Amino acid sequence: MILIPGIDPAALEHLASPLAPAEVDRLADEIAEVASHIDAAEHRLLTLIRRFDEGSGWATHGALSCAHWLNWRIGLDLGAARERVRVARALATLPRVDDALRRGAISYSKVRAITRVARAATEATLLEMATHATASQLERI
């Protein structure tokens, strides 16, 4: 056993043995693929939210807003629900960003950051930045 100063050896007992390089690559690829599918599914959800909001479907159920309905019906935190509605609305005006999320080419986190500032004139530039920057870097940009 290797002793690391300041770390209780018992705390390391639950860690799995290191992965073989081929297993690391396989898991990394699978994680990226599943994340891409989740982002594509997020696009579908946002598209449905936008349509539901535009048609005031939430009012039929007596909700105060689409965000309140999402909070009640699917259990989203109210702040997260408001953000989903905001992003869903913004995607209607940003076709390139909308398509990139639909394909799972960029993450919801990146889309959220982009939709805070993007306009037709800046959409392509921000989308290009999103292919090279992390979501937190896009937030700062």
C-alpha cells in the first residue's frame, strides 16, 4: 500500500483499480455519446416547452406561467423552469444554435450561455466559440 501524507489509507480502499487504457478510451467515448443523446433529448424537451408556452397550455391547468406549470408537473425547480422557458423561447430566434443542440453537437449548458447574449448578427461567432470553449468559459465571454 502506498501511503499519501494527509490521506487516511482507509479512505482509498473503496476506489476501484485503475482502468486499462483501452477501457478508458471506450468509457470516454460512451460517456460523450450518451451526453450527446441527452443534449438532443433536451432539444426535444425545449421544443415541446416552447410550443406549450406559445399555446398557453399551462393556463388550461390553472398555472400562473409555463415555468410554474413545469415546476408543478415535472418537478423542476422554479428558477430552472424559468431558465428552460427562456432558452426555449430564445432558440426560436437562433436557428444555428437550435440545430446544433438538436444534433447534440453542443451542450444545454453552452446553449444556455449563448442564448443570454446571442442575436442574429452574433449567433455564428458564438456558436464557433462554443465548439472550442467550455460552458463556464462561454459564460465569461
